[in-house]
Amino acid sequence: MRLAFDISSIVWSCLLGGTDIEGKKVEFEGKSVQVNTAGYGYEKVINLMVSALQEVGVTPMDCLLVPEGLNSKAPRLMIDKLYKAGRGRPQECYVEFQKLRDNLIDVWRSMGAIVVSQDNVEADDVLAW
């Protein structure tokens, strides 16, 4: 049995959920936005993933990690220019996301997980395919 994770989805969920006391508030599009640290998100995402492993009885080497490929939204944006419009975040959020994503992938890959991505395709489409 294999367990597959849509990495961008769970990283964003864990990074954006709650308030990190080590995080900071930044101004973005006229409002104050909380930016949590990669360290805060890491603890949450590890707990989520380990819980999933335990629930189905697998180990990290039984896992597929599926991050977004480069230009993953491009095909859908050609069809609908407003696809995922309004989901912008402060640059600081993207910096923390990238740190967390890269660290997570490095750690899980070192434990035998397989990483699969495809440019111009979103992670959930890679999983469905």
C-alpha cells in the first residue's frame, strides 16, 4: 500500500492555520495579515502526515509526495483567466511556504519517500492521473 500527499495543499493548510507566536503581521492589500514561520508549519505538517501513516499502517518509504510542478496553473489559466484569482498572499508567506516545502521534501526523501511532480500540472491532477 502507498500513501500519497498533495504537498502544496497540506503545507499551505498547516502554514496558514492558527497563529505562530514567532510569526509576524504584515500589511497586504490594505489589511494586516499573519505570516507564520516555516518551523511552525513544519510541526503541524509532520503531525498530520505521521497521523496518516499510523492510520493506514505504512512508513515514509511507502509514501508519494506530490508537489506542484512549475507553472502548474498555466493550462487552467488559458481556459479561465480568473482561475484561483484572489488567492494572493504577501511575499513573506511564499518565502515561508518554500522553506517548509523544501525541508519537508528533503526529510521525507531521506526516509525513502518518492517525490513525483510534473511541470504545467497541478498536484491533485498528478494524483488523479
